[in-house]
Amino acid sequence: MIGSFTYSAGGLTIKDPAGCFLTHAVSGKGLKINSQRAGVDCAGPMALAAKFCNTRIEFPYADTNHKTYRVDKGPLNGSCTTGTVPMLSKGAKTVKAGKTCAQLWVNGQRKAVQCHYITK
């Protein structure tokens, strides 16, 4: 779950309540990722209350020593959206054993991370 946070965008102070989730799905086998995608979903009243401005989703990859060796960055979404963040999808690639994560950035600050571990 993405916790409550406050930030400024376009001269406005925006307070996002808790109730939204960073979702991250990875498909593949072993060191081969066929696809992965990530986005934000908000439940109930948060679907109308949460506002996300200047967002980006990234997929960092780290080896078994937790050293990040690659980051696939999605586009910066400069506009504001209510109750969601545009989904990022990436296609097939071969990676090292370790982990792949999805990170949500809002207005230049990391707000949520979800990871999947990758083994041979």
C-alpha cells in the first residue's frame, strides 16, 4: 500500500490519503523475463480522492549483492491524474539473478517500491 503523503505541484499543495497500491507483475522463467508491468490502483473512495502529479514508474534491476546494474525508466507524466498512474510495460529481456522492482516516483520523490526475486 502507498502511504499518505503531501507534496506541492503547480503551486498547489496536494495531500494523498492512503488507499492506493503499486501493482507489479512479472512473467517469465529463470533469468528470462517475458514481460513486466506496473501501475497504481486505488480502491473505494481513494479512486476519486487520490491525485498524482509528475509521476514516473521505473524498473530497477539488482544482482544478488543488491547492486543495481540497470534501470528501465518510464516516461515522466507531467500532468495530474486522479486515482491512477499510467501503467508501464516492458518486453522480454534476460537478466541476472537477483531482483527486479517497480518504483513509483511522484514529483521527484520515491513513494513506493515492490520487488520480485529472480533465481535460476
